[in-house]
Amino acid sequence: DKEIPYHILFLLVHQERAQAWIGYKEQGKTGKYTPGTYYHTQWQPVDKLSIKLEGLNMDAVYEGFVRQIAGERLQDQPGDLKVAIDRDAQRQKLQREIAALENKVRREKQFNIQVALNSELKRLRKELEG
């Protein structure tokens, strides 16, 4: 995918079930496209997998594919696709930090450190909601 300078929609089929994958590619300063975040659908029966062609040019069709395959991760974020993907990446990062901090709180034995970690955890959760 790194070597091909075009947008690619991957359709994986295994035992009458299918899954669609697509990567968000950006053109770098050298002119080369680099894939970033990949999105995929759930495994589903081949005849149930449908992706609509929407748009008047290839970029609009590609954006439609990315939004359809990403599903609810990008649906609630209208506007520019790059901004929506950046927001989604930030949200994913915050969720990973929250999960790691929750594990740290559970393992910590000292109460005063637990309190400090919990206040940080509350701050991260509030940031995630915003």
C-alpha cells in the first residue's frame, strides 16, 4: 500500500464472509503518498457488504468510502476528512491513556498516589468528553 500512489479499497473474503479495509493516505512533501490510519468493517456475509459510490470526482468517492467504512468513528464529524481523522486519532490516543491509567490505579497500593492518579484520570475523561 505504501508503494502504490493511489487510494486502494481492500476487500477481504474468507469462507463466505467479507470485510472492507481502507487506509487514509496523505501526499507528503516529496509527492509520495503515505498511508496513515486504516479503517475496516466487521466481518459479514458477502451479500450483506455494500459500499455506495457517492461523489462527483475520485477524491469525493474516496472520502465517501473512508466515511462509510469507518462508520461511527467518523460519521459524527462532518466537514474536512483530514480534520475528522485527526480528531479520531486524538480520541483513540486519549482512550489508550485512560485505559493505561485505570490499570495503574488498580495496581497502586498507596492511597495518596491513587488519589493523584484518579484526579488525572478524571481530567483525561473530561477532555475525552469535550
